[in-house]
Amino acid sequence: MFKKRLLLSTVAILAILLSNFAFAASIVNGNFNTDLTGWDVLTNGGSVQWDAGSAMLSTGSGDAPYSSVLVQGDDGNFSFNNPLLLGPGDDFLKFDASFLSLGADAQETGAGLFADNLQLWLYDANNLGDVLLAEIDALTNATSFSISLASYIGHSVAFSFELNDENDGLDSKVALDNIRLEQASINTVPLPSTLLLVIIGWFGLVRNVVRADQKVQS
Ligand SMILES: [Ca+2]
Ligand SMILES: [Ca+2]
């Protein structure tokens, strides 16, 4: 009897542990070690290619919004076949982005008000609101970026990196790498009170089983 209760309580603890830690999402192939597996690509005058362990987005001749797009969680057509469900621990989206100029584009007049730029969009699979998480000018010197996702836990989303080719007279490219979801701090996750109570009860059952065995043996 005691052993049966012990087994049931152990199963309950495992279920609670899994329910608390199984919901964090993860970016598939965010380090682009060998290819662009896990990502969908769309281009409109630009290009997206795997290059030496990163994803290389480039603008092309003329200017076009969203000249090259790399997206995960959606195929680019908002069908959301494989959205990322953000859960506890998905506190930040972090990535590296290194920009390089491709020089003058003779098809651009340079009359535009904006430089080529990379936009990072969060698209919500359930129409709870799409969000422009970041807009990074191609002339920036920064290479590492961290975006808080605290407001979007529980949402099913797609992340879309979109390189815009503005009429600035130039073409640009950006190497994306190390795209990942990170927890704010791995040392500050409190144990839910219900889980603590179950663990305490489990130790009580173990003690009773040991005592019962000792009685049988004596
Ligand atoms: Ca261009
Ligand atoms: Ca341009």
C-alpha cells in the first residue's frame, strides 16, 4: 500500500516538474552551423544565403522594403504552421548581427530619408498584435542585441528578420548568428509552493515506507 502511494506521488512530482519546465520554447538552428534548416526565406530583390556559419541577408539592385527576410515560426505567408510558444524562461531574444556595406547601387538615387535597415518583427499566430521589436540601422557599429520578450510570454509567435533596402544609394548585407532565447537569470527561479508541498509529502511517504519495511523485517 505504502509503495503504491509512493509510486503515485513520484509520478505526480514528475508531472509537476515537467509542467513547470517543458514550456520554454527554443530557436531551431539559431547558430547556422551547417545550413539554414529550421528557417524560411523570402526575397524581394535581395538574397538570403548560408555563409560560413551564419545567415547572410543582402539587399539588391534598386530599393525594396523587405528585400530579404529570414523567418522562423511561419513560412512568411502567415499560415503559422510551426509557431514558437513562448513560455517561462523565454525572457530575451538575443542575436548577433554584423553589418557590411556592399557599396553604391547605381539603381538608387540616394534621395531616401532612411539608410538600409534590419527590422525584427514578432508576428502573433493568434492575431494578438504584431510587434516591431527592433529596427537597426545598417550603419550601426553594434553587433550584439538583446530584446525583452517579457510582454509576450504565452503567445504563439514567429520571429522575422527583415532587411529593408532603402533608397540611400547603397547596398548592404548583414550576417545573423547565435539567435537564441534566454532566461533572465538561471539562479532566481522560485519553486512553486505547491511543488514544495508535494516534495515534503513525498519525503514523508518515503519515511513511512522505510519504517514499514523495518517492521516487516523485525
Ligand atoms: Ca539596393
Ligand atoms: Ca539601399
